[in-house]
Amino acid sequence: MSQTKELKACHEDCKLPLAIFEGDPLYQKPLKIPHMKTCQCEPNHLNCMTAKEWIKCQLGVWQFTYERRDIRDKNVHPATFPISLSKRVISLFTHEGELVLDPFVGSGTTLVAASDLNRNAAGFDLQRTYTELCASRLSANPNLFNAAIQIAIQDDARNIPLYLEPESVALIWTSPPYANLLNRRRKNKSRRNRKNEQFGKIEQYSQDPRDLGTMELDTYTKAMGDIFEGLLPLLRPKGHCVINVPDMWWENERITIHVSLIQELRQRGYELRNIIIWDRTNVVNQIGIFGWPNNYITMGVTFEYLLDFWRPL
């Protein structure tokens, strides 16, 4: 049996495969994926957390560590986040059995975290390679103690409404391409001084014109607005949408991606609820001395933003 056929092996207890690829029978067809909570929590509860777990989430600065299952090789995927980060976001904004959507699923971390937490999840990516990677990670991470479904779909995020029912999604959680931040040749001093393989490299996801990772900030912001406007009807009222983004420096100018996205999504019907800082200092090996002694800048590699929106009533 070929690798692709193995990756498309169906879940034992349902008719959905681990992945749907362009041209498959289920491609751009409605998904029969559960989305109702299966826990015994009160109807007005946001999640299944205890009070002690809730308090930890109220801190406005979060730190996480990586584990063995995390992908950190940039040759596999240029921008990943820890499973532990994904699990906290999913735990905070959903109940067991509810549906999580990742419109830019990449290496599949959201799907792995959803599997761990007994949440249903659908993740979308333009590239077949990443969709296969998602399915491979899911097949290597079977959870025998829950019945939730996780599935990766190779398709443009603009087409997600073809797959999911209105108001079926409890949480949109994603780390999208950061405009063309990774589509530029690496030349920062810390990497050059370390003489590692990243210096001079362009870490783009693809050169597909639909890929947000190829776009300048203004074009990127509008494209994100178009995509998330299309996703808003899928999100239930007061369902949360959390987007992980950094800012970036380019030609001595701060490019404020997070500000652009906040303004754009507000215009598209989302309400900003919180901004959380992902403090990455505990997982950054080394940064060079940038700007010293005459130009102070804060390093984007040491922190990122978690923008928490919801769909108003």
C-alpha cells in the first residue's frame, strides 16, 4: 500500500479519513464531523477547566516548553508552535466534543492537541506535503480513550465554508503565515555570527500566489480579512478566534502585523477580547546584540502575540 493510501486510512469508528486531498471524493463536500460537547459541564461554562487551571490562564504572559512530539526542524516546516500552547488555547475556549478549526494548519499541531483533549478538529492547508504530515502525525498519535475526530484537508482557507455548518465551530485557533516575513533572505547578525544553516536562506511555505506567506502587509491584511469574514458565520456566537502572530523589523522599520489584523478583523465583525503575550525567552537558544549601542529594538523572536477575538451576539 502506498504512503498516501496509508495516510488516508479511515478512523475505526467513523467514515472520515485522516486527510482529504484535492480530487478526493470528499473534496469540497460538507463534512459530517461532530461539534456538540460531550462533557457534563454546566451550559454557561466556557470550558471544562477547574478554578486552579483557570487562574493560570488569566496571566497575560504565557510560557511553554517543547516535547518530544513537537516538530522543531525548520526543514520540515518553517514555523511551528508547541503542542502545549495549542492545548492551553483549546482547553480554555472549548469543551470536550466541540469543534476546533485551524484554517492554516501547517504541521498539524492543532490536530494533535485536539486529539489529546478529546476535541473534534478540522485543519486546512494549501500544500499536500503539509496535509500528509498532519495525517502522519495523527496516525502516530492515536488516542484510544476518546471518540473525537481530527482531519486535515488540502484546500484553500477561502473554501472552508464548503465543508462546515454555520455556527458549528466553537474555536478558531491558528498561527497563519506572517505576511512575507519568511519570504526574505535571512541576513540578521545573530544567525550570521553563529554561521548556521539559516543564514541567507528563504524559508517560504511556497510560491503559490494564493499563499499568504508571499504577500506584502497591505495585501496580506485584506486577504486575512476576506478569509475570516467567510469564517465568521461558521463560528458560534461568543465562540472565540485566537490568532498567533508576531511583529517584524524590516529595513529598520517595525511592521506591526498584530495591529493591522486587529483593525481588519474588527471591521469584519469580530470583537477583540484579549491580547496575550507568548513569552518565548525560555525556548530561544541565543539572540545576537542587535542595534547596540545606538538603535534599540525589541526582538520578535523572544515574544509573539495571541490575539483573542470572539463573535459577538
